[in-house]
Amino acid sequence: MAKGIVHYEVGEQVDIFLLIKSATKGVASNGKPFLTLILQDQSGEIEAKLWDASQKDEEMYVAQNIVKIFGDIHHYRGRNQLKIRNIRLAEPHENVSASDFVETAPMSQEDMIDKITQFIFEMKNANIQRITRHLLKKHQKEFLTYPAATKNHHEFASGLAYHVVSMLELAKAIVNLYPSLDKDLLYAGVILHDLGKVTELSGPIATNYTVAGNLLGHISIMVNEIAEAANELQIEGEEVMVLQHLVLSHHGKAEWGSPKPPMIKEAEILHYIDNIDAKMNMLDRALEKVKPGEFTERIFALDNRSFYKPTFHK
Amino acid sequence: MAKGIVHYEVGEQVDIFLLIKSATKGVASNGKPFLTLILQDQSGEIEAKLWDASQKDEEMYVAQNIVKIFGDIHHYRGRNQLKIRNIRLAEPHENVSASDFVETAPMSQEDMIDKITQFIFEMKNANIQRITRHLLKKHQKEFLTYPAATKNHHEFASGLAYHVVSMLELAKAIVNLYPSLDKDLLYAGVILHDLGKVTELSGPIATNYTVAGNLLGHISIMVNEIAEAANELQIEGEEVMVLQHLVLSHHGKAEWGSPKPPMIKEAEILHYIDNIDAKMNMLDRALEKVKPGEFTERIFALDNRSFYKPTFHK
Amino acid sequence: MAKGIVHYEVGEQVDIFLLIKSATKGVASNGKPFLTLILQDQSGEIEAKLWDASQKDEEMYVAQNIVKIFGDIHHYRGRNQLKIRNIRLAEPHENVSASDFVETAPMSQEDMIDKITQFIFEMKNANIQRITRHLLKKHQKEFLTYPAATKNHHEFASGLAYHVVSMLELAKAIVNLYPSLDKDLLYAGVILHDLGKVTELSGPIATNYTVAGNLLGHISIMVNEIAEAANELQIEGEEVMVLQHLVLSHHGKAEWGSPKPPMIKEAEILHYIDNIDAKMNMLDRALEKVKPGEFTERIFALDNRSFYKPTFHK
Amino acid sequence: MAKGIVHYEVGEQVDIFLLIKSATKGVASNGKPFLTLILQDQSGEIEAKLWDASQKDEEMYVAQNIVKIFGDIHHYRGRNQLKIRNIRLAEPHENVSASDFVETAPMSQEDMIDKITQFIFEMKNANIQRITRHLLKKHQKEFLTYPAATKNHHEFASGLAYHVVSMLELAKAIVNLYPSLDKDLLYAGVILHDLGKVTELSGPIATNYTVAGNLLGHISIMVNEIAEAANELQIEGEEVMVLQHLVLSHHGKAEWGSPKPPMIKEAEILHYIDNIDAKMNMLDRALEKVKPGEFTERIFALDNRSFYKPTFHK
Amino acid sequence: MAKGIVHYEVGEQVDIFLLIKSATKGVASNGKPFLTLILQDQSGEIEAKLWDASQKDEEMYVAQNIVKIFGDIHHYRGRNQLKIRNIRLAEPHENVSASDFVETAPMSQEDMIDKITQFIFEMKNANIQRITRHLLKKHQKEFLTYPAATKNHHEFASGLAYHVVSMLELAKAIVNLYPSLDKDLLYAGVILHDLGKVTELSGPIATNYTVAGNLLGHISIMVNEIAEAANELQIEGEEVMVLQHLVLSHHGKAEWGSPKPPMIKEAEILHYIDNIDAKMNMLDRALEKVKPGEFTERIFALDNRSFYKPTFHK
Amino acid sequence: MAKGIVHYEVGEQVDIFLLIKSATKGVASNGKPFLTLILQDQSGEIEAKLWDASQKDEEMYVAQNIVKIFGDIHHYRGRNQLKIRNIRLAEPHENVSASDFVETAPMSQEDMIDKITQFIFEMKNANIQRITRHLLKKHQKEFLTYPAATKNHHEFASGLAYHVVSMLELAKAIVNLYPSLDKDLLYAGVILHDLGKVTELSGPIATNYTVAGNLLGHISIMVNEIAEAANELQIEGEEVMVLQHLVLSHHGKAEWGSPKPPMIKEAEILHYIDNIDAKMNMLDRALEKVKPGEFTERIFALDNRSFYKPTFHK
């Protein structure tokens, strides 16, 4: 595969396809309109200016379209910028599609759903099993394509499902070490904890918060849905309330958005598992970009810390 | 009516009926069992020790029973205590009932429900009106008898309904001054905001948190119920989500138990109205107990402050 | 009246009078001087660049002058900008005055002072009444023209008086619902609470903090003046200290600038009333600018929250 | 002088005069009244129980009376207690007075006032000098006898003046090292900063907060008095406001009770000097009570820390 | 084995050996001395009063001695108490030793040291391996007997080593899931992170903080020792500093006692692993004591929360 | 000496030598490269743009080189900028050296080391004296040239030594007033408290954090070195640990970077002395730049406050 756009150095020439993530019109100091394009491929993003943009340019170069660009890499205010020498829309016969330019989970949707289904299949508590299966099935399509967040961690296509799969593996390892844990409950908590994000977020690409996402949040949305699911399935045991509690408390503290802190052992552990998987994802992605002996850029969701890559790490 | 138990002075004799709020067994330093009784009437509570308690005493003097006590008031470790000289159970013909000994709202249940019904009746937005009416009807019986809290404010029988009635009056005054407010929405928010307490709390007497109250809380409980009500009534407008948001955000901040802060104007105002009515109730009750020129005892829910009653107040 | 400057859309032509709020000189990348003008009318502000500004331009186009501008609206870095095609000073015969371009309270100064005077007239406690009347009279002129703040809420001409009038109405409604409140005290607290702002702030236009404002603040300034007023009027009752306490504590908490928290019931309620009126003002102004189904921009003084305008609100 | 009451060990006999600090009546488990006496001399306090107290005992053994006690020291719940074997009131001919039993500053009132007067005498800025002299003279009598606080530091007779004298010495040393400091301003700040305590506190013995102390606090009280003093002395320079600011800001932060943080260099330094002198006083008194190699009890005003006395300190 | 002391119910008779954990002398209201004994076996503790204690009793019944007690269980102020009917010291021929009465890790010292040694054996980075082995060997004896803390978690004999073994297992599981982790570094961090506790704490029984523990803390102590070890072993790579960093940052935040937050990926993960193992230990021990459908007592180190044991857990 | 670069006004011509602090390459909107130069002399810094920079320019105009510039002062975005009309490298015969352009302490290195040596010479506790002397000697060269910080206070050449000298003078004055202080211990604490900065920071010019500085911090580094010094000198008394504690706790609180708060009296006082000297330095430098009647710019390390220079200060 071609070199990703973020790996070009200043001065290098570029001649590649890129997806337009956003296009904004401006007026230059000479009074002429220009477009600021954010272009992306799977490796990341770069900014480019299209000077003296015509009316037609404005119509063609819009978000979600794919373009072929010839140009070179400049340095501007501390970041790389792509200087456009030639630009055109990709043509159908060139056979490129938007999904080729979007970062995606390193596991296929099929493999992910198989894995999760297996965990549900092995549950022994029927109430927990039926509610989990019902809700997963209900949202399966979005669940398999949505990111887990708009930024911070797993903010890529299918990031939500991939986050759940990783957490299930971690949960399984922990259950083996601490057998007093109720594994059905913990696995169900993992599968349901962020499922409300399919309603909170707008979709897999150019992800944003929906109005319901802003006003209710994924936690309250899913607590509601567990109640509805139990209703439809005519399930009445304490498991319903306990599952709601796991979702409700998975952010750990009121000030982090959980109206109730964990008050069930599995809820406490769910919170840690969520934390470890999210932080490992952020750390790996930040450390990938630096060399041994260097510090990463500051990571907002990790209290704005920089991390060091030891020289004895390759 | 007889003088309330909290108004007796040290040294005075007592010969009255009291309700046993709780009874706990202990063993004295001489090795004999005794009972610690918390006794109450509408004016408040007092502690009493029943020394050398027999097996039969233990069985008779339990919470919720009414006793006739003859004794006198002592001072012990900074509080009044009732020294029992004689005690017996009240007899049927004496015609006393538990509800005579419990503090209650200063308005009848009929008047309260009439007033609230009137507010609902005048709503113009049918979606808001139907959901509010449906949920009030569903929980009306408990709503009219439960306290609004286990302590802090309106912690008396029918306190929940009385808190709502006061808030409605205040909401009406505010709506008149700031006509940009959506009054249907604000009134519905007032009526529903604490309705989940009928599930969160155990009942009007010896009030405690239920398991659901602990694990989910009245906010999540009611957000669920609004969704269910809309379902049953087949209502689909944005009003459903907005009502859920009002309930969800009425504590104002994450750290005060609201997973989402107010993001609708009426939600913000609902939070203030709730605050004013609760604080006025606490303040009035604390100031009642002191004379002009004195400070009240510290009020925990008001940041543990003492309040001063000016000498020019009678 | 003409369309306000903030209501023009990108691409529209403009040919109107505007007041210069500020003018700053810069040097363009071609080495020539230019002026950055902030222009305003009652609807709000817009930025404009005057390129190749001559020495004479610099002298003419200064803050507080009124200009006639012909130009059009561009979009620049996420905000509208006015591109100047022609600019000149307004001429005397054109009959425009600075006060036409400044946002002002929606009630005349006369009506406001009448209303407040009526509240003072009805006070029964002579000590409270005399101090309040004395201080209001002393600062009446500035009180009627100053804003209530440099930003956040009521930051317009006569905003201070208008904030007090609204709070008095709200206080009256609350007093009716909670008759245990001392209304003389509460009304006096409302009238005096922000009166120190006539010393803390520099004036009604281009409002800033004075040195005394920075070093002492409006709270300490007014606490001083109450003492002086009592001195001059030879008043000695506890009312003096209690009024000082109301002013001293109206921000509610030490960390919000009140060296003593409220310790009098009316002081507590004064804090809530101030809060509600300030927040309603901010909310109404922010929501005015958006359409149903949209969120406002973030409001700093409301914990940086955005507010949603429901689709069922017109 | 006799051994102080806190220096007796468990088991030792006691036959000394003590001042009654407080006397509280209780009822023993045998139904008989008893008195709990807190007794003190200059070394500190001890508790004693007077069992089977008669009506006459109750009348004789009240706060501020001096008693002669014969008894011995017991250990009860982690503290020493004085077991009374014989008790009687001191008789006039025995020639003991309450002031012999109260801790007091280690410097005479005359020496303290001389020292402070000397600092005022050397001031060069007449405005600062006159205001400081005026206010000190106005409150001189109370200033020389009051404690600096009800607890924490300098909580002994004349503690307020002694705290000021120590701070002046420290200020002088600092001014010598950092000559850019305005010494008139700094010395005046030291002398005035806590002078409001003569109004905030009730007096030198059994010290408590007055109502004005609670509602206004010593900071606002003194800010007022500086304004009044300037008025009376017809002083109008910026020094008045700056002195007010020094008093206003000497607690350093809003959350520590200063409505404005220091915004003048001398205000910042005043805050540090106050801190050092107060903390040295607390530390010396706590460390006095322990042996090398031991930790002090926790000191609340020092973030509840214990301090260690190194073994190489004698 | 015999029934543990905490499992006896009120009213039951007791005739068992117990270890005296502490003995404190008091004086009863009748003037006679008594001893308050805290007695323990592996199941936990109970309080007992020995009334009318003679001089000889005081000498015999001291901490660390074993006694044979005949008596019965009472309830006193919300807790069980052992009423002593007969007490005597255990005799040599009865063959009981202090270690029989102390809670201890559920794994032998041999098994623990074998397991840890295996982890060290498999390390590939020689610098990390040698430092870890050196320090473990140096403190091995104490490491295998000390608790991990004085309270909160693993506060039992050999708790420190057991905590490390559990964490190693958890670290191994996590390394398998996130292969980007440097396992040598993480395992070494686990082994060394709390090793300074052998200096910070006083020993395995009646554990307290040493002076060095108070003044330096286990973190600074171990950071020092890593430097010394590297010195002695003449190791100079960056591993030394990185290991110091892992120890330094394992509490996660400055306010939790780490002067530097984690700035290495493995340091971040070490913090989570420490957290999970400590919290699981606390939770399991608290939940053990309650029945399904009940809440545990509040757990201080878990933000003072109570935890619920679901009814569907056995 | 010539007028410092920060003292030129807008419009003035400039013809002086300046040191290049940093040089960054950019690409102008016309596509041509340019250099952004930060230039400095002892008075401070100014920015300049070198347009149309050639390859040779890029090589010549790099950090640490000295240039002769002819140009004039412009105003750009609220700051002065130097418009370059002519630029060339300084020539050897012009006899200018980098150290002429760097701010430095107002005391010679010789005087500083003499003064500090005298304090050490007078110590009576041999253990404290020997450790202090040993560590000072070990790092003397860097100690005399390093700044005390990268910003905030004493961020100039030899700032570290100068900060220590000032603190020693202040410590001496305080010891004279509070003779209960152990002066050997306090002086040693002053000398050692920041000595770890010679390892934490990169050097006297263009100062930055080293990797060890980031991962360990100057506190842990020096605590280590005290242990090593004691080892080498075969010193074993409690002084070693107490000195470590002073260094460890000199930031005062966990959240300010001290893993242990002060638990020794001299440690507490050391923290205050450090604070006063640092804050006086910041305040003097900020106030120097403004005229009486003006406020300084906000000072980040003083809670982002502005300070006022009274009009009665010259």
C-alpha cells in the first residue's frame, strides 16, 4: 500500500488520492475566495489551501469526495501543509472508495461479532444472557461500524466493537485470576456499557453528538433500553436493575458522568477494565509517532501528560 | 393539643403517649439487658433507656408501637433524655394511632392533588400534559404520602407532594416575570422531578433507601418511566426526551448527581426553583427553634452553616 | 428601524451608520499601516479592516465616532467581517448620536426609578428605609446609566438599574409565597447589593474596572458606604450590620468573592434571586440568536455550557 | 512556681489551686447529679468529675471561680483525669486571682505598646502614619489584652499584640533584605491586619465570636474603620484604599476569607509574614510537649499534620 | 479448626484460646481499675473487659500473650463483646503459638518466592533482571512476612508478597493481551513498587509506621535503593532511571503521593494493576461478611462506598 | 551601555548587536521561505522576520549566533516587532560574546560561593556540615552557572546560586527572631533544596528539562544524592534522613510535587523561605516594567494575578 499522508517529510512531492474530510470557504487578503481542505487517508490528516477557488471548485470539493492531488509538503506554523499544484476529483474507473481512507479496527466485523456471540453463548444466567443478546441484536449494525468516541480513544470505524472485544478478553483474564467475580454479569456489562453510543453519536464518519446524545447521554439511553428490553422479554429478576447499575456507574464517579458510583463488585471492575483498554489504545497510538528517547505530545485524556519512550525500547 | 415532647424542660414530669421509632437492645455494665428507645410525637424525638428489660419487654416495645410513659426529663451528654418511671403499651380503647405522632404537611392530600391537577389541566402541549398526567396517576397514592427525603428538607409525611405544590406556585410566579419560559414544560418538570422517590424511598415512616434507590437513584428511575409512559401512550415528539432531560439534570451538576447539567432553559430554572423551596423549608424549620439574637444549629445541607435570627425579627 | 449589523448574511451589501467601539493600528505584510475597527449598533458588533490607512484616517476613525460605511459581508475565520468599500464620518446634519448605537435597558430611566422608589416607600422598618433611600439618592445618576457588569449579564446601558428592577419583582413574588421572609430587608438587599458597581466600574460605555474596583471590589465599597450612611443618618440598630451582611454575602461563597457566606435567611434568598435574574438574562440573549433544534454558543458564566432550543419552541 | 497541672503523671497526688473554666451538670447512671469540671492553670487544662453534687456545689463551682483541690491523677479514655478527694473554694486571704491561671504573652503590655509606637513614629508617609496611629489609639486597651484567635495560634491573653510585635520584627528583617518594599505600608499593614479582632471576638477570657464577628468578620470591620478614620482625619490620598486592600487581602485567597487576593507587593508579603509567625507559634507549642524522637499530636491548622522532633534536638 | 471468634452469635458460650492484640488500663466509675483487651484469632477481633483487674492481671495480660477464655458473647453499642467469666494464660504444654492467631496469606512463603523467582528468571533485559534480583534478595526475609499495609488491603502476615504474586499474575495476563508492553519492565515494577514497605513499616504484627516511613515514605526509600543497587552492581543504562520512575509514579498522581505522574506506558499500567489487586482484596473481604441482598459496611479506601451483594449471588 | 532592546518605542530606529535565541523556518503566502528570529540582549527579547531567506541565511542565522541589525520597531498583534532593514553576523574583531546578551545574577560567582561557604563553615553539627559541603563541592561548577528555573523566577544565569544566597540571608534573619530553630539544619536545607536542578535542567542557556528531570525530578534526584553522600562519608546519624526529608518536603504539599509534606519544623520554615524569595523576585521584575498607577501583566506563578503599583510609589 502507498505511503500514508502523515509520513511524508517537508519538501517531498505527493501524487495520491485523498478523502476530503471538510472544506471551508475563506476570503484571502487579495479579496479572492479560497478553500481550506482537510484531507485524510488511513494514516491521518493534512491541511491544504485551494487558492482562487471558483464557484465550481466550491461545488466539487466537498466533504466525503475523493480527490487526486499533485503537490508538495510545506511547513507552516509548526505543522505540515500540502501545497496543491494540481487537484481533480477521482473518477469512477479509478476504483477508490471512501472506506479506503478511513482508519478502521484491526479485526473484521465478522470476527468481532463471532467473538462477542461466543461470550454471550457461554453465559449461564438466562436473564442476563437474554437481555444482552436482545440489545446487541437490536443495534448490531451500528455497533459494528461506529467508533467508540469522537476523540481520545478508539475514534475509528468499528472502534466501538473493537473496544468491546478487547475488554472482553481482558475481563476473561481477570475472571480467571479472581474467581469470585460473576463472569456473566461482568461480560454483559462490557458488552452493554457503551452500546448507547449508537444513539449518542451521529455515525462512523465525521462523528458528532446527536441532540439525544447531548441531552441524555449514552448512559441514560442504555439504562432506558435495558428496562425496555426486560419489558419486552418479560424478565423480572434483580438482574435487570443490576445490569442498569453497571451501565450507570461505569464512569466510576459522579464528576465523570456516572450518577451513581459502582456499588457492585463487577461494576467496580468494569470501570477499571474500561479504563485500561482505553488508555492502552491512546498510549500505543501516541507512542507509535515518536522514537526511543523522545516524549509524545501531551495526551489530554491522560491528564495532559507526555509519555517517554525509553531508549532501550526499539 | 398536648405539649410536644421536645418542648419539655429538664426537670419537668411527663405523662404522655409516644410512638416508638426504634428500639435497640444493649447490655449494661452490671450484665443486665436494657433497651434504648427512640420515642417520637409530631414535635420531634427523645431517647429513653428501659433498664433491666425482660424478654417480654423486648417483644412489646418495638418500632411502630405506641406507649404511655410516665417519667421525667434529664440532661445527658448535651441532650435531653426521658427517664422512664413507668411504661406500658397504649390500649385500643385509648384511640391513638401512629399517624397522630408523625409530622405531616400543612395541607391536606385532597387540596394538594387538586392544585396539581389544575396545573396539568391548563397545559396546552398535549404530549407534555399526557405524560405528566399518566405518571402522576400511576404513582398518586405513594406520591401523596411519601416524604421528599430521608432528612434535610420536607422529611415528613406527604412532604413530597407538598414540596411539589410549593414549587409549582414559585414556578408560576417566575413564569409571570419571565414570559419567555415554556410554562407547560416547567410545570411538568416540577411535577416529575422527584417522582422517582416513590421507588427510591421505602415509605412515609422510618424512611430508608430501597435497593433500587441505592443502585439506580430516583433520577434514573424516573427517566426510565418517562420513556415507558411515552411508549404506552404512543407519544413520539421531542417532548419525551426534553422531559427526560429536565429530570436528569435537575440536580444541576455531575458532582451533585446529575449525569447531564441543564442544557434547556427550563431545566436550569427548575434547578433553581427546587433549590429555593428546599432551602426555605430547611431555614424556616431551623430558625423556628431559636430566639432573635441567636444562631441556629449548623445545617448540613447548607454547607454546614449556622443562621442568625436578627434581633429586630420577632 | 434598520436591520441590525449582526443580522446581515455573508454576501449581503451594507450601507449604514455604525459607532466605532475601538480602533487599533497594525502593519500589513506589505509594510503598510491598516486599522482594525470594531463597529457596533444596538444589535451587536462586527470587525472591519481599513487597509492602507493614512495618518488622517487614523485621526478620524477613533472610538466613539460614528461612521457611514458602504461595503459587504465576508466570512473570515469562522466569523463575519465587514469589507469596507467606502467609509466616512457621519455629519452633524445626519442627526445620529452615540446613544442610538448602544444597547440599552428595555425600560426608561424614569419608570425604573419610580418603581424602585415605590418599593422603598412601602418599607415599614425606618432604619432600613432611610439607609436605602440615602444611598440610592447619593448614586442615583450613575445607578441609572451604568451596566450591571462588563460582560456576562446586563452588560448594557442602564443594565444595573434594570437588573435591580427585575430582582425586585422576583423578590416580591417570592415574599408572597414565603411570608416568613422580612420583605423590607430583602428589598433593601436587592437595591444595595450591586450599588458599589458605580465605583467599581468606569462608566456606561467601554466599561472597565477602576483601580478601587480592582483593589477593593464593589462588595467592600458598599459595605463601607452603608456604615457611612448610618453614621450620617445617626442610625444605630442591628439593621446596619445586617444590611452590610447582605451585601457582603450576596455572592454566596468565599470562592465566589463573598468573605462571609449568607448567615441570614434573607441573605440566602438574595443570592438565589440575583442568580436567577442574571442567568435568565444570559439565557434569553443566547437563545435569541439560535433557531429551534440548535444549540447556543457556550456561555462562560454558566459553566461554559451550550443550551438547546427545543424544536417545539417557536 | 508550682508544677503545672498538665505535668503530673498518672498516680501522682495533687494539692493545688485551679481555675474553673467550665462546669456542666449531668445525671449519673445511679440517678444522682454530678458536675463535670474543666480546670485550668497556665500550663493547660484537666477534667474532673464531682460525684453526688449537691445544690450548693452546683452554685459554688461555676466558671471563673478558683478552687483548692486535693486528689490524684487517673487515666480515662486516653486522657488524664483528676479524681477529686477534697474540693473547696479558694479564700480571699489565700491571695490567688484568675489572671494567675491564664496563659499570657511573654512580654509586658508596656513593652509591646512601646515597640509598636516606635515603628509608627519612624514612618515617613504621613497619611499612613496618621491612620495607623489613630486606629491603634482608638482600640489600644482591647488590643493589648485580646488573644489573636479563639484557637490555633496566639490564643492567650495579649496574644493579639504579641503576634503584631513578632510580625513587626519579622517585617523589619525582610525589609532590610528586600529594600524595594515600602516599609511604612508593610508595618501599617502588620499593625492593622487583625485589629478588627477586638470587635470580632468577645474578650480575653472564654473567647468567642460576637454577632458582628460572625456576620461581618474582622476583615470587613477593619476595612470600614480605615475609611472612617480617613474621613475623620480628612485624609484623601490613595494610601487609604491601599491600606484597606492590605487588610482585605491578608488571608491570601478568596477561599481563606479574603474577598480580594493580594494585588500589591506589600500585601503579598504581609500574608507570608502573618503565616510564618502564626505557624512558628503553633509549632513551638506543639513540639514543647513531646520528647526528641516523638511526633506531636496532629495540628489542625497545619493541614492536620504531626511534626517530628529529631533525636539530635535536645 | 475451631470456629473463629467473629462467627459466634450473641448469647453463645465461648471457651477458646485467643491472642491479646492490645491491653489498655482504665478506671471504672466505682474507682476500680479494669483492662480493655482486644483479642484476636485468624477470623478477626473482639473486645473484652476484665473488671477489677489486679496488679498481677495487668502484668500477665499484655499484647502478644495468648489466653484461654471462658465467657459469652454480648451486644454492646452495635458490636459484639466478649464477657469474661474465666481467663488464664495459655500454658507451654498447650502448644499454641502467636502465629496460629494471625491472619496470613493463603499461599506458603516458599510457593510465593518460587513464583516470583520464576518471573525474574525469565527476564531478558539483564540490567532490569539484576537490579530486581539484587533488591529482592536483600530484603527477602522481611518481604515474605510483612503485610502490604497497616489497613485497607493485604493487611495480614505475608500480605506484601501475596499482593506482589497476584499482581504478577495479572500483569502476565495483560501483557498477553497488549504485547506492546515491555514485560521485563512491568514485572520488575510490580516486584519493586512496594518493597520499600519493609523499611516504612515496623513489622508483620501490630504494624505501624517507622520514623523513616513517616519522613521519607516507601517510595523515596525504594528509589534510593535502586540507585544504590545500580551502583553496587555497576549498572549504568537508562533502565535504572526508568525503574526508579516506575516506583516513583505508581500512586498515579501527586495528590496520592507520587511526586511524578506516570510518564512511561508500563508505569501507567503498573498503577492500574496495583489498583485492581488492592481493590479486589478489599471487596472480597467486605462482601464475605454480608449475605445476598445486603450492603457491606462503608469501605474507606473505596471513597467510603457500600457495596451490594446481589440476591442472585450465592 | 546601550539601551536594551525592550526599551525601544514603536517607530524608533535600531542599530545594535543581538543574540539569536531561536530561528524557525516558515513559508510565506507567496511561497517563499522566511525565518522567524527571536533576538535577545540582557533587557529581554524581540521577534523579527527575515523575509525571502536564502539557503545561506538559514545556515548563518541560527541560535547562539550574534548579529548586527539595522531596522525599526513596529507594532504587530499587541507586541513590538523588529522590522529588519539590514542584518549581518557579528565579526570577531567586534569583540562581542554570547554572555554579554544573557541576563545574569547581580552578584559575582566568587562572592556567592564565599558567602555560602561561610554559612557552611559556621555549622556546629558535623554530620550536617560534611554532607552539605560534600554535595556543594560535587556540583559547584554547575550550581554557580545554572538558573533556578526555566521560567517564573530566577530564570537567569547563576540564578540558582543567587536564589540560595538570598534565602540564606532570609533564613538568618528568621533564625535570629525564632531561636528555637535549628540553624544548621535550616541552612543546609536551603543549600541543598534545589541542588538537584543541576541534573534536572539542561544548562544555563536555552534551559530545558532533561529526561531525568522529567522522569525523576530534582527532588528525588537530590534525595538520592544525600544517601550516596552519607554512604561515601560513612555518616549514619538521623541527620541524613532529616536532610532528605527537608529536600523531599520543600514544595509543601503533595499536589505541589512533595511526596511528603513538611513534618519537621525547619522543613516547614524552609518552604516559606523558598516561597518568599521566589515571589519577591517575580514581583520585583514584573513591577519594574510598569509605572505607578498601573497594573503589571498577569503573573502565572502567582495564581495569574496582576499587581498594582501605587501612585505614591516612585
